[in-house]
Amino acid sequence: MGIASDTLDFILEVSKSTHPLEFIGMLRADENLIAYVFFLPGTVSSDENAVIQMDMMPLGLSYIGSVHSHPHPSSTKPSEQDLLMFAETGDYHIITCYPYEADNWKCYDSKGEERKLEVVEIELEEEEEEEEEEQDELRTREELRW
């Protein structure tokens, strides 16, 4: 399993932008590549923890784990509450920590054991497809105006 570099960059940027509060989200993968992060309504964050409302998960939306930030420097070790969540929400869990640079994160399995996660330089196809769809929609609107 790997993680798209753009996805990791997004995670680190969200961690920075929500600091000093924790953030939490869920991870999705395409085949063997973590490529998506999504957030659920009703999530509550503080400087001590973040609580995600799993009952707000849309039906049919799959996930392979979670991601959250620890606002305290050099603190990527899972807490007891983290371990409880890991056991219930997949097998890939990323924790970032302040100052949220490229090496301020770790990945854990459902038991809280550290695991390797390769960062993969890849352009995500969905972004290209969405851009093409937007361009097609704009062209259609222009044609309808004429």
C-alpha cells in the first residue's frame, strides 16, 4: 500500500490550517494507493482531541482507515482512544504532528503497530477527469448561449 504524494501534502496542509486544533478524517484508496481523504458532518475538534461521527458515514462509501493530527510537537504515538478507533475503522491510520512537515507523520495498523507507507509520486486521474468534465460543462453552456 502507498499514499499519493498529493494526498499526503493535503493532509499536512489541513493539519497546519486547523492547528492548534486536531483534525480527523477518513482515508479511501484506489487499489493499493491511498488517494482520498473525506470528512464527516458533526466532527468536533479541540486542542486535545477530535471526535468523528461514524454514524454520519454515507451508505456505500468505503474507507480503509483514518487520519488525524496531534498538535503537540513530535507526538505521532497513538493514544489509548486512538487505538480504540483504529481497531474499529480499518487497517491504515495516519497521525501527523506539529510542525506538519514532510517527515512529521506515521502510519499504523489496526493494532497500533507502526507500518511502512510508501509515498508515491502520481498524478491522480480523478482530478484530470473532473477538470475535463468542468471544461465540457462550460463548453456546453457557451454553446447553449449562442
